[in-house]
Amino acid sequence: MATLRWDQNELPLNFSNEFLAHLQVAAHKRFGRDGRGFFLTWTYGDPDGKEVTVSRWLHPGSSLEFTYDVRDDSDNRLPPVVLDHGEIDGMLEAMERPVGVRATTEVWLTFTDRP
């Protein structure tokens, strides 16, 4: 699985190449165009076995390293990710919200706005 390092710390998640490629392009647009950061939020089991939600603030000064899988489980070379610009736009919209981009499909939200 693909990984993301933030200031030399590996985030405790494995990503698909597809998610990480879209995040990389969206972050590039956000940092380069606007010079602004965003939250990346996920829920996972921490080393103590507790389920926790974490929001990591990523900004143009962050040192980010995107690491992709090159081969599948059968040792076949993976094809490049075909970018979906609708997905990138969705990430850019999510970057405007306090929760930011959700890195896992099931995220326990720490807060919500009143309707």
C-alpha cells in the first residue's frame, strides 16, 4: 500500500495509489495556488488498540513524501493512476472545511455544525 510521510513521520495508514495520487495533485494546487494548508483526517486503531480520530494540519512548509506501490501482489507492474479531476475538485472543496480531506472511508467526526 502507498504511504505518506509528513516531516519524516510516516502517517499510520496505508493508502491506495489512487487516493494518494489525487491527494498529491490537490495539495499541489492548494499549496501552489493559494499558499494555504488543510487538514487530513482519519480514524484508526492506535498502538494501544483504541479507536481514535486524528486531524493532521498540512501546509506549504510541510515536508511531504508520497510513496507509491510499483508492483501488485503478483509482482506485476501497476499502471499509472488515471486522474479524475472531479475527485481532485472534491478534495479541494473538502480542504475548505475544518475537518478537511477524509483519509479513511469511516471517519468518526469530532464535531459537526448545527443544521
